Amino acid sequence: MRMTRGRPSANDHKVFEGILWILRSGARWQDLPEEFPSPVTCWRRLWDWRTTGLAHRLLHDRLTEGLAIASKDLCVSVLSYFDPFDVCSG
């Protein structure tokens, strides 16, 4: 059995919702409400997901399903946060 140290890993779904809250609100990371994991956790997870390409896939899937963000302008803005050369394609 592998032993781990530190805090248990934050729930990916809650982290993703925290990232979406920041992107929607335009707030600073330090202003993230307490209902989400810590701002540092969300920022680090975003960085990890961005470097692996997972952040772009998650946001693209969320946008195309129309679950959270409906505005085309916001779609371009959010995705360009992860890849400035990308645009929403429908």
C-alpha cells in the first residue's frame, strides 16, 4: 500500500467549477469563494491541466454542451486564455 503525505487531493469537479467561477467573474484568485477548493489548488490544477491539454478539452466539451457558458464572445475569451491561437469552432 502506498503511503501519501499532506492533504487529500481536492475533488476535480469542484476545482473545475472554481476555475469556471474565476473565468466567468473576472475576479482575482484570492477572491474565490470558500465553497471551492483553495485558490492555490485551483490555480495549480489549472496549470497542470493546461500543460497536458486537459483544460482545453474540458472547457471545449463544457462549451459545446452549452452547460455553463452560452456566449460566443466568452467562448473565444475563455479558450484563448488557454491557447491564444485557438478560436471556438461552433
